[in-house]
Amino acid sequence: MPIRILPPEVADKIAAGEVVERPASVVKELIENSLDAGATDITVEIREGGRRLIRVSDNGSGIPAAEAPLALQRHATSKLRTADDLEHLTTLGFRGEALAAIAAVSRLTLVTRSVGEPVGIELRVEGGTLLGSRPMAAPPGTVLTVEGLFWNVPARLKFLRSDTTEAGHIGHVVTRYALAFPEVRFSYLNEGRLVFRSPGNGDRQQVLLRLLDAESTRQMLTIAADPDPLFPTISVEGFVSAPSLHRANRGSIELFVNRRLIQDRNLAFAVIQAYHTLLPGDRFPIAFVFISLPPEEVDVNVHPTKAEVRFRQAALVFRAVQRAVHRTLVETAPVVNTLTTPAEGREGPIGPREEAYPTQLSMNLPPADAGMMSSAVVPAPSSSSAAPTGGRLPPLRAIGQVAAAYLVAEGPGGLYLIDQHAAHERILYETILAAPRRPVAQQQLLEPVAIEIGTRLAGLIAEHLETLRQSGFDLEPFGNGAYLLRAVPAFMGRQDPQHVLSDVAESLAAEADAVAQDREQALIRVICKRLAIKAGQVLSLREQAELLRQLEACENPRTCPHGRPTVLHLSAAQLERQFGRE
Ligand code: ADP
Ligand code: MG
């Protein structure tokens, strides 16, 4: 075929393919236009998954009648004049493409009235061709109706999924914009039925409540506002899940840049990294992270649907996100106890502590504590009055042991069940991590012991001598894969060091590939797992109390180093409810 310039209607259809992939992309573009027009009330209605009808109505500025036909043409926009304007965009749209693209692949009706004009105008377009226009009485604002989407692009039509799936994608778009713009009231109607409405009162938490179930919402933490000294013009806000709430994939990490929903694998990773050991390795948090920064710091013009952006200082943005999320996780308090601070409780013998809360079961607990059984009790986003106490445990009184694996304890917040192995792992982990500041207590061996570990594993030990020393093993190379051991960590008890070290080296070898980036931490986790008391080990009441005391002193007592919960909590309020005393 010879080279030819495509006729405009073919070129338009091809261009439309980039912007309009499915009904939800139409909804996204129309909502963005309504927001750019300053609307405070936006209604989205659909039929048959958006295939038959999509209608977006707003109370925004409207389009002057004389300009309305232009709005439907390609590269026609009121948001941009010069290429320089691209450097500091404050609008969601800027390419002047969306309406033309949608019009090219549907039957579109635009009714709009500019605030300054007495009547509005109606335009009808089919497959990109203007069929007619007439004056029309209408309230100020714009109503865009898109019918028969893709009627003239059968290839696209074939790729659409079921009505339910498409409606779900649309719902996702509507709810995310509702979250990003809490001051705007969004309504979403499917087949005439209202399925979502945001209050539009500026309170983002109230929108969140309508997106997640009550239990999940309760476990969402509000990101603590905290200016980053290295990047004072960036702000990171939003919500992240407490470590007790997680998902099987990273799809629930949602990122917004200047209130635009974007995809960014790097920033999603920043969120994940902030959880460090708080989540099991194969689990991911839920996050809604709103990043605001000066428009000149972001390039939005890199992706056809504007779903990706580029940052001028990507590393600083990464750091700011990771830092904000991490701080939130470390600082947001579980509202377990408002009477005794953990610091007060950690010191002192058990006797006085018992007296400190003799009537705890009849005590009135804060509502945030009155929910379902959960491994971590965290405030609902609304209970911002909670003083930060670092997610620590309140003082606990050992009651006994169940199945030689779980401790039963009482605390000011009700009943606690503690997994003894997981709890001890956490304790050892924090002990070893703190070793550079506070050396691990060691047990000197009467005589140095020669450890034969085999050349395969000896290399691993050699590589990690420093970390092993930090963990309390005083090891010295002795040639030919052998080591001389002079001291062991005190918490190792009377276990055979030869066994312990070769088990540790074996586990590390098995984990080696997966954790190549963080071998030291992996080694420490392996040591903790190997040396922690096991399920099945009977503990005296004194030993139980000691374990609890050490767990209370941990910074992150609620998960083991592998991210599994150490503690289950049954609140007093919940006990009362279960016994029908409320
Ligand atoms: P862009 O949003 O990139 O400018 P669009 O094709 O989406 O391009 O819209 C073209 C123009 O039509 C916009 O620049 C705006 O002036 C006008 N417009 C579209 N939708 C609305 C609306 N809901 N309210 C007011 N003006 C609108
Ligand atoms: Mg637009």
C-alpha cells in the first residue's frame, strides 16, 4: 500500500482508542471535566455497564453556547494555551482530546449552560459528526450523555466484559474521585438505582467509610501529617491499613498525585517497604495515599490516559511517602487503655499492677475498642483524639497457658491470647536489633567448642560473622569450615550450639535467594525462629509473666518478625456483648 494521510474520521477513531478503552475511561474523562469546571455536585448514571448509556451531570461553570461546538473538536481546550502551561498544570485535563475521542465512538449529547448565559445549548453528535444544535433551557452546568459506546468500533465492543464487571470499573472510578475530592458530592446510579453517594462535606474519612466495610475501616490509620525537612513542599496524606489488615496483592495500594489517581510501582513499593517486618512476606497493605506537590514538580504529560506521571525528584517523593507511612504505623496508637500508659506498666512488679486496674472488666472502654476480635486494636480514623503510644501493649497479667502454646492474659482492655512462639520471636528479634546499642547477654562457654559445619554452609557463616556476633555468638574461624565458639547468647539456654548453628545456616541457605537484598535481617529472623520457645513447651506462671513483660517492652509487640500476629485481643466491651450484658 502506498503511504497516505488517514481521513480524519479514521484518525479520530485511532486516537480515541488511546483514551477510551472501556466505559470506565469515558466516566473518568467526564468526571475530570466536571471537576475542572468547578462542579460541587456530580452525578454519574449508567445502563448496561455503560454500553447503553453513560450520563454525567454537573453544576460546574458550563460552556458558553458559542464555544460548545469547539469543545467537541480534537485539540480544543480551555485549559492550556502555550507549551509552557504544561509545566504548571492545575487542571486534570489539558489535551483537549477526550470529548472528541468519545464523540468519535458513540452517540453523544451535550447539554450545557454557562453560568453567565440565560439559556443553554444542546448538541448532538454521532460517530464524530455533528447532527444538530439548538438552544435549550437548562440549569447552569453540563450534562453529557453517551449512548451506544463503540457502536461503530465492533473490535472494541468485543473486548468489553459483563455489565457487572464494567459497572464495577465505573464504580471504582467514581469512588476514587469521591475520595480525592471529598468537598464534591458524587452520586452513582446503576440502572436507576443509587449505589454510591459521598457526602461532599470535605471529610475524606466519611468517604472512606462508604468504600470499605466497617471492620476494615476501623483498621485503617490516618497518615500523620508531618512536613519532610528534605522536601518541605510535598505533603503526604491519606489512610493506610494497620498491620492486622492486609490483602493478597498490591492492588489495594492506591496513589493520588495532586488528586489524580495514578499508577506507580515505585511508590507502591515505598508503601510496602514502610511496613518492613510488620506484614507477612506475601501480604500487602491497603493504602490510599494522597501526595500533593507543586505542579512544576510533576510531568503529567507522559501517558495517554494520564495514568502515570513523572517526578522531577523521584527519590525524594519515594522517601517522603515511605517516611509518612512508616511514621503512621509506628506512632498510631492502639486505643487499648486510656488509664495506664505502657511506660508506667512496664516497670514494677506484678502485684501493684494488678491493683492498678481491679475493675477493668466493668470499665467503660472507648468505642474504638469495642469492635470485633482482632490482632491489633486500632482506632477508627475518626478517633483522632487517641494519644500516640507506639502500638505497644498495655501491662498484662498472666493467667495461664492453653494447649502449651498460648498464654492467656488479662489487661486493662480485656482478655489477651498470646502465641508464645511468635511472641518470643518478636522479643528476640528486637533484642538482637538493639544489640549495637545494648549488647545481647552472653553465656561464656567453659571451654571453646569446635564447630564443624561443612564447607557448603561455612561460607554462609563466614559471610555473616558480624551479625552472628551481634546476636551473641562469639565465633572465630578455625580453618577448613570449622569455627571456634567461645560464647553463645544467654537466651539460647542449654541447646547444642553445633545443632543451632547448622540449622541456622541451613535455613539461611534456603531463604537466601528470596531475601538477597536483606540477608542480615533474614539471618536475624532465622536465629529468632530457631531459638524462640516452641509451641508445646510448658511454661511456669513466672516464665509466662516474664515473657509478657518482655513483650510489653517491644516496640512492635503485635506481630512476629515474619509479620504474623502475636496477640489476639478480646475487649471487655466485646465480652460484655457476648454475654448479653449490654
Ligand atoms: P480537556 O479537558 O483536555 O480540555 P476535553 O475534550 O475533555 O479536553 O474538553 C474540552 C473542553 O470542553 C474543555 O477544555 C472545557 O473547556 C470544555 N468542557 C468539557 N466538559 C466540560 C464540563 N463538564 N463543564 C465545563 N466545560 C467543559
Ligand atoms: Mg477533559
